[in-house]
Amino acid sequence: MIGELLSGSSPPLQFFNPVMLLMLVLLFGCGTLLIREAMVRWNLQWSVIFLAVAYGIVEEGLMVK
């Protein structure tokens, strides 16, 4: 929430719109679940940081454009 509002990516009126809020929760929540699942399945420790950075690059570069 802080990152979206402070960076100006989502204006406050648009951010608190229930549909937009649901879309953001699904977008970031699914990525978080994928990273956590990879961590548990593959018994990863510090490489979670690299998975999070890779997901951020893919999300911003390919999905959001």
C-alpha cells in the first residue's frame, strides 16, 4: 500500500476503488504465493530475495509495461 501510494503509481481515489484494490491484491498476492511456494518446495533460504527481484522485474516489465 505504501509503495503504490507514495510512488504515485495509483492515485488515492483510484487506489481505494474496490475493483482496483482487488486487482492489486491479486497481482501482488499471487506473486507472493508463488515465491513462498517455491521457497517451501525447493528448500530455499536466501535465494528468496532473488526470486522476489526476478518477479518484480517480470511484473513491471512484462505485465504492467
